[in-house]
Amino acid sequence: MGGVTEPSPRAPRLPETLVALRDRVEGPLVYAAKTAVAAGVSWFIAANLLGNQIPVFAPLAAVLTVQVTIWQSVSRGLQRVAGVMVGVLLAGAFARFAGIHAWSIAVIIFVALLVGRALRLGTQGSIQVPISALLVLVLGATTGGYGLDRVVDTAIGAACGILVNLAVFPSVHLEEARTAVRTLAEGLASVLRSVAARIDGGQASPAGPAGEAGAPLGAARLLGDQVTVAAHAVGRAEESSRWHPAGPRGRAAVQGLESAVTVLGMVERQVRGIARTVTEAGPTWDLPAPPSAALARLLTQVAAELETWTPPHPAPVAPATALAPAESPAPGDGGMYESVVDALRAPGLDPHAAALAAAIAVDARRIREELTSPPPPTVRTPSWRSLFDQTSV
């Protein structure tokens, strides 16, 4: 039940292989199909319905608007439209007193970049301001109505990209986030079990991925990367649920997973401290059997609680209870820490070893407190301003 297991050397079964292949191919195919449909529809509207002669910016905007999530599509679309409109207005005002010269092009690019940054139009919008200003300044002098056509084409392409992404909406990525959080919890439990094995009777812990064979600290240092992976997966699930037709049903679960990552991030620091402490104790644990066994039992119990600690169910739950463990500890479980403390009071113990054991017990108690005391709920309400804070993919 617990921890990180070595992958089986045998080949995966055929159904598992087909499922993995489907997941790998299906995403890019759906994305390509949605983008192609959005581009074709936007060209048809701009060319056939509105009569634009060369409506190339409509499919271009559609291609750049269709993104992995609906939120990203809306963000990119609004950024592009806003950037084009600002660039067209700048070019129109600038063309009144300057012709097309090297110095005038340099000046309008300089001004357009500053204006795009000052208006905080996002990466897509900021770069569209100088591009649109340049094109309107140069081509608008010979093509009547070019600036208006560019704005209209961009708006059509952005609207088509958003609508197609809404019609064939992408995944919410909730299961991927749950898997990442569960993997992190199991990794933390695995390190605690290896520490318990080393303490109890001086046994060697399982081979670590780095450093000395069996050193728990090597495995604990890799847990920071797992925290980052889990946080990224949960952030992706949170973003994909914004404005998603199925998003509200999983909103409580996403908020619970965000708080779960916060809790496990704090637990990771405690686990790393425990691994560092037992590593500093050396290859042998100079403690009598009673305190060693008591400390190993405490760590094993904490590892078991991590393994059964379950992220929230998709059903709506109160944020304050979203992070409760699957099974609350029994009332007598708190006595494990007290038993370690009592065992360390025995006469004749090595002071250094006793101090290290006490530090490990304190960290283990803090982990249990983190797991059993839900943190304040993480509720994120994106504002319209955040639509212009996205970075380019």
C-alpha cells in the first residue's frame, strides 16, 4: 500500500498500451481539428459574408486563440483584439503628422511598445500594438479602410476560436491533478517508512535514488520536485475549470486539491527534516530497543495516515472540511508521541541520540497536526484583469 514502487519489468498489457496511445494521440488531434475548423469558419465569415479581399488575419487570430483551456482562449482572444485596436488607433493618430520614413517607423514602434506595456495588455496584446501600428501606418496609406478591416478580421478570428473551444470543450484535468497529489503523498509516506526501517533495529532503508544507498535524505530531496509537479497539475486543473461548462461541478474538488498541495508542501519540509536528522545520526542508531521501536511505530503510523489521506471528492463539500483525512485518527493514536517521549526519559541514553530522536518525534507530530487540521480554504476568484496577465505559450 504504500510509497513509491519500482516499475514492473514486464511489458504492459495491450489494453493499457492502447489507452496510453489513445490519450497521447487524441489530445493533439482534437486540438488540431478545433483549430482548423475555427480558421476555416473565420475565413468564410470575413471573406464570403463581409467581403474582405484578403482576410488573412481572421484565421491567424483563430489559430492563436484556440488554446488548451477555455480560459486561455478567452485570454488570448481578448489580448489580440485589444492590442490590434490600440495599434490601429495609434497609427491613425500618428499618420496625421508623419509620413512613412525610417524615423517615423522607429518612433511609432517605440511609442507602441510603451503604450502596450503601460496598458498591461498581456504578452499577446502588447506585441500586437506595435505590429498593428506598423502595418496600418505602411499599408493603410495605400489601402483604404485597412485598419478597420484588421480589427474586424481579428475580432472574427478570436470569436471563432473561443466559440469552437466552447463547442468542443477540453478536459478539466481533474484526474491528473488527483494523481499528482496522491503520488506526492505516497512519496512522503515512502520516505517515512524507510526512516522507520533504519531506526528500528538499525536496519538499512531501501535504496535511495541519490547519494548513499539506502539514504532517506536522497529520496527526500527529490520530493520538492514532486511538490512542484503536483502544484502545476492542480493549477492546470484550476485554470481549465474556469468558464468550463463542466467546471462548477469540480470547483470544490479543485479548491480542495489546491489546499492539499499546500498541506503536503508543509509536510514535505517536515519529512525532509526527519530524513536529514536520521542521516546525521550515522549508519547506526545508538538507542536502546524501547525508544527506537516506539519512534519507528510513530513514523509508520504517520506514513499510514499519509497513504490513506485522500483528496476531496468532486461532490460539493464545505471548504473547511475538504482536506479531512479519509479516516480520522483514533483517540489513542496521539499516545504514540507520548510513548516516544517517555521512552527517551530512560536513564543512560546517549544525549545526542536522544536529542535527534526527540527532533524526529516532534516533526512527526507536526505532520499529523497538518493532516488532521484543515487549513483555510483556497478560493480563487479570477478578475477580468487577470485575462491580460497570461504569458504566451
